[in-house]
Amino acid sequence: MDKASLSVIIPMYNEAENVAPLVEGLKRALEGWHGFLEIIFVDDGSTDGTLEALKRAQECEPRIRIARFGTNQGQTAALAVGFRLARGSVVVTLDGDLQNDPAEIPRLVELLDGCDVVCGVRLRRQDSWWKRVSSRIANAFRNWATGDNIIDTGCTLKAYRREYLEGLELYRGMHRFLPTLLKMRGARVIQVPVSHRPRLHGRTKYGTWDRLWKGLADVWAVRWMKKNHIDTRATLELIESPAELRRTTS
Ligand code: UDP
Ligand code: MG
């Protein structure tokens, strides 16, 4: 894997005020990056000037690419578009609201040396008490139902070897199950503590109840997928006739 080739993907929904400080933070964090680098912002149908702010940032930083949905499609769709556009061998995702620190990107990429996916775990999470509790319940239920051990699936700060994302079919809400889905594809997943910062500008896009119910209902889909998963890596023997072998090797 060429670790020097990096695509950073950031979903943005009404994050206008966060664009400039985020781009500054990314530039600082990746100053010493020698290889290929692209920063893919996916504007998920923002109505607050996010697109204009991104275009302004792009004028000074040509490595910024912008994809835009005309209407809000949700965080999974935004990430899925980023995955499709990514050209680096390594993909890092983070939130566009400055709650994740771009300074952690190089460390996460380094950790891919021994695995395929690195999931951040927000240690001292800077969200309301209620949000932390509901997220803990959701994570516990998800892990119980899918037989997994992902501590903080809601942490967008993650690093991936891109080959594991190729051809991945995602549905609305599935970003919460990415580590579980990628394990099904054979990915080695590790979890590492990352920092977390309070949201200073803009508002969270999720209410507690809608997220909790949707997240809990989706668990059954992933449970079903895991139970019925067809492992295409299973040992497979193909027995051809000698005539066919002669035909394909000549
Ligand atoms: N986001 C998005 N589309 C959505 C909802 C959220 O692109 O429909 C983005 C949002 O702009 C942010 C990230 O996903 O960059 C996480 O959203 P948010 O900060 O609201 O989630 P929270 O931190 O409250 O869990
Ligand atoms: Mg946030």
C-alpha cells in the first residue's frame, strides 16, 4: 500500500462558518505531506453558504475537490460519494464541524501499517450528557445484535485502506455500521482513542430520538446481512477440462 497517497473526505451540511478554520487546520496538519493528497468536501445540500465558502477555500488550495448534492441526502450518501471519488490508496474521513482534530490524521494513517481500518474512539467526548448516554446505549445494542465490539461507531474520524471501500454498496444510515460491514469483507479493524472538541459553530444535524430509533431499527438489517453473508474468500476450487485449460492458456 502506498501510504503517501491520501484522500481526506469530509461531509458538510450547513457548516459555512467551519469551512475556513477547518481548511486552516487541515493545511497545518498535512503541511509535511509529501505524496498525493486530495481533500474531498461533499456538500450535502447545504443552504447556508457552505458551498460558496468551499469554493473560496478551493481558490487558495487546489487540492480541494468539491462534490455537491442539490438536496440533503444524509451523511452516508455524502461519505459514499467521497469513497467513489477518492483516488488515494488511503482514505481518512472526518466531520466538517471541527469536532475532530485534523492533527490526528497522520497518526491514523501510520497505524494502517498493521491493519486495514482504524476507528477513532472519542475519549473525552464534548457533547451533551444526554447525547453521550444515548450513543452508549445505541453502541451497546448494535454490538449485541451484530456480535461486534465497536466502541464508538459514531466517530467519523477513521482511516481506511481504500481497497476495502471499493464497490461497497451503502444505504441510508449505514455509515454507523461501516466497521462491521468492512469486517465482513475481511478487513482487520483496530480502535484507537482520539480527541474530541465541542462544536463552536453551527448546529448538530441529529436529534436524539430520530437518531436513536433509526440507528436501532437499522441494526436488524445489518444483523441479517451478517447472518446471510456469502464469503467469497472461502476456499474455492475450479475444475476445468484439459481442453478448456489448453484453450485459455494458448
Ligand atoms: N452531515 C451531513 N449530512 C447530514 C448530516 C450531517 O453531511 O445529513 C455532516 C455534518 O455536516 C458533519 C458530520 O456530518 O460534518 C456530522 O454531523 P453532526 O456534527 O451534526 O453530528 P454529531 O457530531 O452531532 O453526531
Ligand atoms: Mg458534530
